[in-house]
Amino acid sequence: MEISKKDGDVKNEINHDDLFWFMLDHDKLHKDYFFPIARQLKNRDGCSPEKVLELYMPMVKKGCKEYYSDKKMNGNLAKLFPRDLREEMCHRLHDHYFDDIKNEKYNLGN
């Protein structure tokens, strides 16, 4: 039985919302990446787009790798998760978290 190229593409198609919620629900990403980001942002009034990318990109890259593995995807990571997709995820995560960080919804310690 042969799998058509179209079928392979469907398996590797990235649903942006699915990827976003995967990252939000991933406990290890939060422990290793989000909480350190939140500690840096808790006393800031805002964050430039460049700073958002600098802070969140390591988390997003790791999240993409975890998603790739979890969904048993195949192919080139850089092609499946291009820079514009990763940047979009950085900004979505920041937009989702920032108000809660400012309102001290997370127990960040000192």
C-alpha cells in the first residue's frame, strides 16, 4: 500500500491553534522556559516585539520539537515550523500571558 504525497502532507500539516494550546498545556515547557520569562517580565510595563522574540523563541523552538515528536511527524523541522510561524507563536504566547504576569497570577517567587 502506498501513501500518497497528499496524505503525507496532511499528517505534517500544522494547526496553529493546536500548536499554541500544546505549548500552553506543556508543564515542562512552563517549568523550564515560561517561569524564567515571567520573572523577567513581572516588573516591566511593556515589551518590544524584538524582546518578545528574544524571550519566547527558545520556548517556542522547544515546543515545536516536542509537538513534532508528540504528533509523530516527519520531515525537516525548519520547513514544518518556519520562522514566521515561530514568531507568531512567540507573540501569541506573550499576548496570552502578559496581563496575568502583570497581575501576579503566577507564583514566581522572588
